[in-house]
Amino acid sequence: MANNEQLQKVALYCDEYRQNENPSFQSSVDAFGGEIKSCKNCAHFTSDEKCDIDLVDKVLSSMAMELDLK
């Protein structure tokens, strides 16, 4: 399972990220009051902390490959 920092990075690079619109859901905010984009506040992230379209590992792998090319 990815850690919180990885989940934030995945959300930034994931083409399928969708902000959770559930009114009972509370998102995280940074020190400046801006919303923190993370898989944890994505509509595809389930209550058992998994991506229901299975993209976390794919996006992490893609990011790692991109870093290897630099």
C-alpha cells in the first residue's frame, strides 16, 4: 500500500482523479487553506483504502520510470 506522500503524488499525476463529492466526506487542507489533492479524497478511493479502478500502482510505476529516464 502506498504511503500518504505517494497518494498525494499519484493524485497529481492521475488522469482519472475525481474530487469526492460526498457531502459527509472531509478533505484535507494545507497550511494556506488550499485543498490537498490525494487519492484519499478521490471518488475512486474506497472505504478499504483501495483505488476501485486500480490505478495507484500503475501511476507510481509510471512516475518511477519517468524518474529513471532523467
